[in-house]
Amino acid sequence: MSIAATFEALGDPNRRQIMAFLAEGEAPVGEIAGQFDVSLAAVSQHLKILREAGLVSVRSRAQQRLYAVASPGLVEAAGWLIRLAQRSVAARAA
């Protein structure tokens, strides 16, 4: 996973909405798709991109695949943003 992949994945508004939905708890793809005005196939593709970026995890339960926010990916991105903000503040103070 890379910071570039993380921000590229989060650059799409549908993926940000999916992340916000999953922040409330894990869900199967059908439930996720039911929340948005996009096809099941489109949601699956968005979830694949989010998984590849390390932002979403998936686990099996019986015949379902449950998706959830993967905290490590978010923590890495947040850390990068915090370091950027700190450097910016320090540069202005100098």
C-alpha cells in the first residue's frame, strides 16, 4: 500500500461514501450497494480499489463476504497529512 494509492482511492466521491458507510460497521456488498445509486458491479469494483489501497478489509462469514474499514490504511494517510500540516506550520513560523 502506498500513500499515492490511498489518496487516489479516496479521490472518488463514491469510494469516500462507501468508506463513510463502512465506518459504521462491516457490511456485505449487497447492503453497501443498497445505500448508493450505483450498480452492484460498480460497488464491487470500488471495494476492490479500496482493498488494494489497504483501506478496506474483507472476511468471509458463511456465504457472505463482509467488508470493513481497515484502520492501518487510514492511520497511515492521517499520519502523512499531520506531518504535512506540521511542516507547513513550522515553515510559516520560521
